[in-house]
Amino acid sequence: MRPISYSRATAVADAVAAVAADPTSDFLAGGTTEVDLLRQNVLLPRRLVDINDLPLTGIEDRPDGGLYIGALARMSEVAEAPAVRERFPMVAEALVLGASAQLRHMASMGGNMMQRVRCGYFRDASSPCNKRDPGSGCGALDGFNRGHAVLGVSEHCIATHPSDVAVPLVALDARIHTEGPHGRQVHALDDFFLLPGATPHLEHPLEHGELVVGIEVPGLAMARSSCYLKVRDRESYEFALTSVAAAVDLADGVIRDVRLALGGVATKPWRARRAEELLRGAPADIGAFRRAAREELAAARTTPLNAFKAELARRTVVRALATLTGTEHAS
Amino acid sequence: MSAPDIPSRAPARAVLPERGPEPVRITLTVNGVDRAVEVEPRVSLLDALRERLDLTGAKKGCDQGTCGACTVWVDGRRVLACLTLAITCEGREVTTIEGLAEGDELHAMQSAFIEQDAFQCGYCTPGQIMSAVALLKEGHASDDREIAEWMSGNICRCAAYPHIRAAIRTVRDRA
Ligand SMILES: Cc1cc2nc3c(=O)[nH]c(=O)nc-3n(C[C@H](O)[C@H](O)[C@H](O)COP(=O)(O)OP(=O)(O)OC[C@H]3O[C@@H](n4cnc5c(N)ncnc54)[C@H](O)[C@@H]3O)c2cc1C
Ligand code: FES
Ligand code: FES
């Protein structure tokens, strides 16, 4: 770990100005990604600007029934907030199923959106990695890639996006509010996470020094009937192999409206738009769920080690929808 | 009015004061006592406690957030000292396993761990106990399933889990 220097900011404008003016400064929130990767020599900032004293911790109701979550609200605080648990249960569930109680007390919501991939080749500073060192190649393509993505992959990068809570948030059309050298910006979450393509080192549209200040979650009545299903190698304290965030508006056994997103299988939190299209207006039965899941995963590009993920993701979708709609599971 | 409507761009102070990279003098409040130490800003809270303040209760298992052996409280919340920089704790209350007992009187959870034989090698134990006391405060110990889930951030290589849960139940039911 290289030496670093340290500043603590108490105003948003100071933090933004300090980091924007210096390409070698990084923001420090909970530190659960930043300190970890500093120690691995994956991140090499000269200075950290501590943003934990900024007044960005609130969780507020919006007039449309939605929420505005401050970037420095901790995962644990958001998971416990009654407004989140009642109106957006899939968000609360995704948070509680992420990391551990200790990490959730540390990790901020803004930091969660900005967390880096868990790919072993990215985390090992001596391996080739197009994300960490553009043009150096990808160790995962022909390496140990059991946990890697099957959707949204490119020949340059197949790292899975690790966030749980970003999955329900992308299903909810959440928006990221930022404050940067060019003022206030609002980014739709689905546009905020970039596919790797030929530029896996570009993960989001933020300028250097642009600070996430909050996450806006628009009101959505059917989100009260939503769930997050996470499948992993061990029962707890583990990243997802596959996960599904689903919200359904059901009337007389017919799906009037649905929101669906997948985690653990794609290079970004994956909004399952094709499946949503097929499900809207369909009867809530296993056949319809299977068809939607199959179509969504049709584009999957697998390796011998992670081929199981496509089938696992299909089954996770079916299980989540069956649970949510109270549909009998045939098999 | 909620936050998105706050006008943006308050004028920035010209330069934010910068400390380090050489050792800087910081004051940590540990177990209620102010302690001054010289540390580089890159030093973790765990290393500051263990190497500078002779508080070796918190253990270093993985040094990357995956085992929970380093669990301490900052401002009353259980966190991982290995992923926390010491300098960020200035002005906050740090509590370690050494701060749990009242003089010679062990904390109820410490006694319960002994009574229930909740450890073998003992390496994970300080982290388990700091986590367990916090767990009861957080109110997620209704049954064994919930205890297991909310204690999952503390790995025990000796797999003393059933006894750890028994110790937690004992203290929960005594309260
Ligand atoms: C062992 C372990 C297990 C984990 N398991 C899970 C899991 O199961 N599910 C899951 O979703 N996550 C998991 N995580 C990841 C964890 O959720 C993230 O590390 C955390 O959310 C990051 O938030 P932070 O506040 O600690 O960010 P930091 O580490 O402080 O920052 C992360 C990055 O974002 C930047 N940054 C921070 N805040 C802002 C901001 N407001 N604006 C702009 N940039 C910012 C920093 O410069 C840094 O580069 C795990 C982490 C660990 C270590
Ligand atoms: S040493 Fe901190 S979590 Fe393992
Ligand atoms: S008692 Fe040995 S690691 Fe837990």
C-alpha cells in the first residue's frame, strides 16, 4: 500500500473542488471498496478526500410517493427505514442480503453505486485487466470465470457488476443526482452503468470530481408487492451467483404491469426489458414466467465454467415471479 | 423541500487542508480515553489499535473485510477496523473488546461465551463478542436463523457456531 495524504471536507462544494482540481485525489466514504483496493495496489490515489462529514445522510419522502436517499445514508440505515421497507421491500431485502452487518454500517449508498468489480484479475494488480490497465488484456476470458457475467459481456471484459441494491434500483428507474465541476446533474440509473464494450475502464459517465449526492427513487405503487431473491454459493455474506428484483401488479390472475431486473449475471445491473414486455398482459402462470426468462437469457454468452448461470438465472426469475404472485410451482 | 431542490454550487473554499503522507498526530477516543498517536494517514484503525496503542484484542484475520475478526464499534456501531482508516476516527468514539468489562467484572456476553464454551482457538472471539453485543442492541436475534444471518460477518475457522449462538441466546433471554 502506497502512502497517501488526507483531507476531510465538511461542505459538498469543498469536496468537489478539491477532487476536481486534482486527478490524483479520490473521495472516501465508507472505505469498504476504496481502502480494500488501496491495500491491493489496485487504486493508487495520492490523496483521499473524506466525505463522511457532508450533510448527505437523509432519507426523505418525495411528493410522488417516492424517496430521495442521501449518498451518505448507510446501507443499514436505508434497509431499516420504514418508508423503504413498506413501499420498496425489494430495496430493503437487497440491502439486508448484501455483505455483512458490519459492512452495511460502513458502506454508503453512493459508494455502493460506485463500488468496483470483484473479478480476481481486476483485484490482482499483477494480472492483465482491461478495466484496471486499458489494453493489457483480460485474464478472465480464458481464466477462472465461474462467477463472471453472461449478459452484456464483450471480448474485452466479462466482470460481473457486484451490487445487490442497484438491481431493484434499476428496476425502479431510480436516478442518480450528482454535484460536479459543472453543477448539478441527474443520471437515469440504467444509463449510469456502462456496458464494457471496448472501453471496460469506463464504468459510468461521471467526470473526475463529480460527487454522487443522492439517489432518487420515483414512487411506484406496485413496488409494495416486490421481492429480491438472491442465490449464492453459501447462505450469507457472499455475492450473488444470480439474483432477481421483481415487482408485479396483478389483477384477476393477469399481470397488468411488472418490473424485473437481474443481478450477478451481467456486466451491469440488468433491467430485463424483454421479459417485462412478454409478461405484461400475460396470465400469471409458470409457462409465462418460463417463456419470459428464456427470452431474456437468450442473448447469454457463456464460458464452460459459468454456463450454469444462464439456467440458474432462468430458474431464479421463475421462482421470484411464482413467489410474488402466489403461483404454484409445477416442478 | 427535499434535497434535490437545494440550490447547487455554494462557493468552495480555495484549498482543503491536507495532512500526510508522513506521520501526523491524531487523537483517538478509545474506550472513553483520549489517546494521541502519530500515524500515517494510510494506517488502518486495526493497526493503530494493535501496533500503537497495545490494544491487541481486535484481531487481523484477512485484512480485507471478509472475516470479522477485527470487529470494533465506532460511534456505537459495529464496523471492521481493517477497512477503516485511523485518521477518519478522529472525533468519533471507538470501543474495543478491552472496553467491555467493568473493571474485573466481565460483560454478560463475555461470561456467556465462557459458560457456553463458545470458542476453541479463540482467534475470532473478540470480533464475535463485539458483534454479538451489537446484534442484541440492533434487535435481530429473535431465533437461531436470524442470529446466524446477522452474525454471518464473523467467520469462525473452528466452527464454534452452535455454541456462539447458544451464548447469544443466553444473554438475550436473561435481559
Ligand atoms: C467482504 C465484502 C463483501 C461485500 N458483499 C457485498 C454484497 O454482497 N453485495 C453488495 O452489493 N456489495 C457488497 N460489498 C460491497 C460494498 O457494498 C461496497 O464496498 C460499498 O457499498 C461501497 O461503499 P463505501 O461507502 O464503503 O464506498 P468507498 O469504498 O468509500 O468508495 C467506493 C468508491 O466510490 C467512490 N465514492 C464513494 N462515495 C462517492 C460519492 N458519493 N460520489 C462519487 N464517488 C464516490 C470512492 O472514491 C471509491 O472509489 C461487499 C464488500 C466487501 C468488502
Ligand atoms: S481482518 Fe477485518 S474483516 Fe478480516
Ligand atoms: S474459535 Fe477458532 S476461529 Fe473461532
